[in-house]
Amino acid sequence: MLKLWLLQLSLVLIFCYACVVAEARSQQLKKTYVVHMDKSTMPATFNDHFEWYDSSLKSVSASAAMLYTYKNVIHGFSTRLTAKEAESLQKQPGIVSVLPEVRYELHTTRTPEFLGLGKSETLFPTSEVQSEVIVGVLDTGVWPEIKSFDDTGMGPVPRGWKGVCEVGRNFKSSSCNRKLIGARSFSRGYEEAVGPIDETAESKSPRDDDGHGTHTSTTAAGSVVNGASLFGFASGTARGMAAQARVATYKVCWLAGCFGSDILAGMDKAIEDGVNVMSMSIGGGLTDYYRDTVAIGAFTAMAQGIFVSCSAGNGGPYANSISNVAPWITTVGAGTLDRNFPTYVSLGNGKSFSGVSLYSRRPLSGSMVPIVDAANVSSTSSGNLCMTGSLIPAKVAGKIVVCDRGGNSRVEKGVEVKDAGGVGMILTNTDSYGEELVADAQLLPSANVGEKAGDAIKNYISSDPGPMATIISRGTQLGIQPSPVVAAFSSRGPNPITPEILKPDLIAPGVNILAGWTGAVGPTGLENDKRHVSFNIISGTSMSCPHVSGLAALLKAAHPEWSPSAIRSALMTTAYSTYGNGKTLLDISTGQPSTPFDFGAGHVDPVAALDPGLVYDATVQDYLDFLCALDYSSFEIKQATNRDFACLSSKTYSLGDVNYPSFSVPFETASGTWGGVGAPSTVKYTRTLTNVGTPTTYKASVSSQSTSVKILVEPESLSFSRQYEKKSYVVTFTASSMPSGTTSFARLQWSDGKHVVGSPIAFSWT
């Protein structure tokens, strides 16, 4: 027993000694720390802050050196310390914080990870099933040589595919493969309007000379590519939303624009070829559905079982700016990611402001240079916009120039500053864009800043006799909160054509998105940008649309029997409109909570959409009834749908009966509408839910912002005994008289305890 006890004691001592050694080694292991100093508490014994930083560091470590010193984002430095040294430094006066450096792992455009796809891959259909789905992209064509169209490991092309790979002067049949299975171009309408295509300037083939089409198609269904980035920004693994799906491209847009005849021809062929999803980041003016080329083509596609998604437009933050509003189209707005590309503007008065930039070449030197407001160094009345040829070189040379956003493209402003001899540009938002920060791969050191920072920088310039500044880039930053927020440029409702249909339907990532790019032009798309990249970072609802197109392809693979409206419903009713703390998603243009007129049903959540519980399915007949409710004649219905259909005089058609996953209820305030001053107005909407889950009972609940509208749901519960069983309900809205222009919002949810089937409700008084 004594020997056993001594053996156990010796083992304990050995173990304790090992612990002590391990702890000692841990204390000696150096890590990088960021040391934030309180600038205002520097002792008077020091001549400058750098001397103070060095003294503070030497007090805890004789060997440590400063890696960087910071004077913009924080005042302080970074260094390598042991845990004990860091703890000692933290206790010193004047130290705000000593933070261990965080290691970030970047993935793709980041959207698969941001959307939860990376953590839930086992929930999605297998690659073999995904590869049966074909995403047709109508855009500016494709650059087939990039790795995003690699077909390694993919099986034969789906047997039902009828498309072709058109051959052109610079496009071969071998340009297509088992990933990019089809490519066509349509230019007749374009050439009729503009003249014969100059093949020295653009390709009369499916080849993408612009980059937009390659970016959207790889966002939707690009293959997995390791080591993707733009000049080191957003480095990681690139992949489309449906990375195993097939891609077919239809070039309907050219350097001088997109024309309706070409678009319709492209849609026509896509339907014939056998695509399952049609993605169009294209928009035009608003008109009746029977005059809308995209709406007309989309109706036929929908009737053939093809999911059609379109961009909402970049007319935000203005109300009624939404486009592609037909109810058979899924209309996608844009939100942000939790990723940024921080760049800091440091002024001569000691103040600094954060912005964003993708400039990667030679930075400005650490010393400051003169800074000027473009409005004061221009030959035009709109000089603040830095339009081409507007800046006076003698007043710009060697200086940083502050330009306002708007009027021309952001990168064109940078070129104007560079051509005039400027060494840097600060691009400031006006009130239309608020604090939205969109990054650009400018040709000179630059920083895009929000409206508040821009105003402060301009005030400094106007008040200081010798204003100075510098610009410093800090690469890529993750974990930005809050995210997502609604992009300022994302077009908004209410729906100008049919106020009873809420648009956009939902939002998806559309700001600073990394995806494939053409080899024909540089990342800015400008003629004098000679840089060549395989991936580019750009923004717009053009980027959010293919996210939803790819996600629809995943749902189609998982549920091949679902109709386009069922897929859209799953994406909408599972979308989220609040953060984890319960607060509503913010609108970056105002900094205030956004509304369903901004985000529709909310931000897409593809993992939840796989199992929505219930869906609002809509048939061709439902949409024909919708057109009857608009009082369309048989001729107009024929124009819109390519179908012979006559509305029944014996039937009452209501826009409130369209089986849509969201509700928009406009009330009129004109005399007589309310039946007297202060009298309530009552309308009823009917909806039908289809059970796509197991037998269960769902109960309804309603939450509302105000008491101006009473909401009654009948019945309050729906019991389903089998899959694909349908149940209908009626919602009665009783509204008090309100001033014209008033809006209010509510939410209706059906839940069985596991699933939440949510629908936004928007009220407006006109």
C-alpha cells in the first residue's frame, strides 16, 4: 500500500511539474497584441506620442518592438508580447486596452458562410442532385476561361438540355464544358439601334467584354475556387450559391445597353433550352405588365415551371423606385455583408475618419499632403462631382481631392483626379447615400466615406488655412455589426404599378461582392485600367439577384416538385427582418429601422427555406385572375401572357386574393371612400397555404406597429392531415382614417411550434 501511495504521489508531482512547465512556456510564448493608448493622458515628460509608446513598451519588455503605430483608427501600436507582459502593460496608466490579435478565415464572396451554407452543407442536396439543375443567366455574356467554370468532377450534361455553345470569332465550342453547358448571344436589336458591332471594341459572341455577366453567373453557380481575392482583398475560397449546378449564359446586354428584343429572344431560347432558373439583373422603366418585356417573358417562363429572379434596381433610397414588379417575378433588393475594407483618412488637425477602399498599389507616404475640396478647384459649377475634364490641374497637382458621389461613376471621379495630377481622392456621400460605404478598386489612393465624415472633412478644409491629410488602407475586416443592413442604393417600394403587391420580395447580399470577372477589362471597367483580375468586388442589386437565383437552384434540387411560387414562398416566409436582439434591420441611408417597403419579407435565410413547413403556392390561373382584377382586357392579357383568356363577367376578381406570401394594403383617403369623416374602411384578403411538411396544426398570430388598423384572421388555426393539403384563410383589415402619406406595418405568422411562416404587412394611405 505504501509503495502504491508513493507511486501515486510521484505521478501527481510529475503531473504538477508538467503543468508548471507548460504554464511557464505559455507565459513565454509571444503573441501579437494591439495596444490602444489614451492620447490625452500622455505625460508632459514626453516630447511626442511615439516616445511615450516606446517607453511604455520598454517598461514591460526590453526586446519587444512596435510592429505598427496607429494614429487614425486608434492611437497606439501593435507588438509581440508574452501573456504576462501583456497583463503588465494593461495595468499601466494611459492604456485603454491590450487586445490579442484575432485570426480571420475568409471564405468566397463570404456569402455562403454569411448565409449559413458552410455550416449546413449536409442539409442541402448532394452534388449529383444539384448538377441536374440549370441556371440560365441573361446578362453581358461570360468569360469561360476562369476557374469558376471548372467542370472537374462533374458528370454528364443533364439529358433534357437542348442548348448550344455558339461559336464566334473569339468563342469556340470548346469554351463550354460540363459546368458552362451553354452560351448564346443576341445582338440584332442592339445593332438595329446602335449600328453594326465593332468587333475591335466588343465581341459579337457570348464572350463577356464587360464583366457583369461573369460576375452574376459565378455568384449564382460558380465552381469552388481556392485562393480567390481581388488584389488580396476578401481572400479565401470562392464559390457560387449552387456550386454544383450547371450554368447557361445568354448575352443580351452590350456595351451600349440592353434592348428588349434581344432580351425577349434570350428568354425565349432559355425556356426552349431547358433552364430551371432564370436570373436577370436587368431593369428598365415601369409600365403596364403587357408592355413590360421582362414581365412578358417571365410569365411564360413561370408557366413552364422556371423560377425567375430579377434585381429590384439601384434607385434607392427613394420611395417608389422599385422595378421588375410583376407578381410572377421574384424581385430582389440588396443588403450588406459583415465584411468591410477599412481605409482611414487622417487630417492635419489630428482627427481621423474611417472609410473603405480597394486600392492596392503604392500607397501615400506616411507624411501628410495638401487636401482640397473639388468644388474650389474646378472650372464648372458642379465641380464638386469631379466630372471628366472639370478639375484645374494647377490647383490639384500633388494634392488629395475631395469629390462628392453622384453624377458619374465613382471610379471615373478617381480617374479625373489622377489625370489632373492629384495624388489621392476622398469620395464623400451626399444625403442620398447616407453612411453607406461601397468600395472601389480605384487607380489612385482613395477612401469612400459617409456623409457625416465627408461634411467634417469639408469643414476642416474650409476652416484651416493649410489643410493637410493622408489616406491609409487596412485590408479586410470581418465581423462588422450590425449586419446585414439595407443598402442605400437598393430600390424601394411601394409598388408604383400595383400597390397591392409588396415589392421587393426580399433582400440578399449585394454590397462589395467578390465573384468572377472578365479578362477583357480591369476591375473598374475603364479603358485606361490595364489591370487584369480573375475576381472582382462590385455592388448593386445586380449582385443580390444571382444570390437568390443560386439559392432557388438549391431549393429546386432539394424539392424538384415545387413550383416557382412555392420556391419563392419558402425563401420569403423564412426570411428574417430583425437581428438577434429583436430589433428591425437598419436602413444604412438613414441609420433608422427599415420597413417592408425596403426589405420586403426580409433577408434571405436559405437553411430555413429548405423546410418552410407551409408555402403560398400560386398557379397560372391565379395570375390570370390577378390580371382580371386589374381590369385587363382579353387583348391585354394576351399581350402579357401569350394566352387566350377572357375574364368572367359573373366572377368578382380581387387583387387581395392573389396568393402572395406578403400583404400590401393601400387605403384611399379621398372624399367618400370612408363613408364619412372618421369612418373605418374594411378590406379582406384571402390566402391559401399548402402543407409541405408533416401533418400538424398551425396557429396564427399578428403583431402590429400601431392601432390604426385592426387585423382579424379567420380561422385562427389550420390543421393539416397530409402533405400537400391546402387550407385557406381570410384576413380582414379595418382601418381608421389617416392622413395621406401615412404608412404602418404589421406581421402575420403561422406556427406549429417548429416552423414559423411569416408574412410582412404594409399599410399605406393615399
